[in-house]
Amino acid sequence: MTLVAASSSPVLPLAAVAALAVVTTVCGYALLCAVSPFARCKPCEGNGKRRKHGTSPKRGWKTCRRCKGNGARLRIGRRFFHATRATGQAAQRLHKAGTR
């Protein structure tokens, strides 16, 4: 009686494809954040002004609180980049101050 070796598991290639998809998505989003750090503000739809509820259409506008009338917001990935960069620079400053 001979034992037949099991062929390669179909789960491994599927896991590799899933990992590749995740890495590609993250790298693509990082590239998007580097090229275009700002996105359109959703509450005001990029106008910088929002409608006040219960007022006339002529006078019912106010400045958007989220973008402060700019119409654009900083992407989450860009905020993360700035936070990690600032943390790294602060750590470098502390390290240099401690070595003197």
C-alpha cells in the first residue's frame, strides 16, 4: 500500500492573494495621500458652506464647521503620516539632547 502525498493546500495561495491585495490597497492609499493630501469635505460637499435648518434659502447658509469654510479636509492617512513624523522628530530631538 502506498501513501499519496497530499498536494499543496489551496488555502495557502488564497492567503497569499489576500495578503497581496491588502498590501496593494495600503500602498495605493499611501500614494494617494502623498499625491493628494486633501479630499472634499463631505458635510458641505466641498462648498465651504452648509444650509441652516429651518431658515429661508436666501439667508440660510453658514460656514462649515468641519472644514472652516475651506471646502477641503485632510485625509486620515495624511493625518497619520504627520502624527508619526512629528513623534519621530520629537524622539530624535530627545535623543540628541540626551547625548550632549
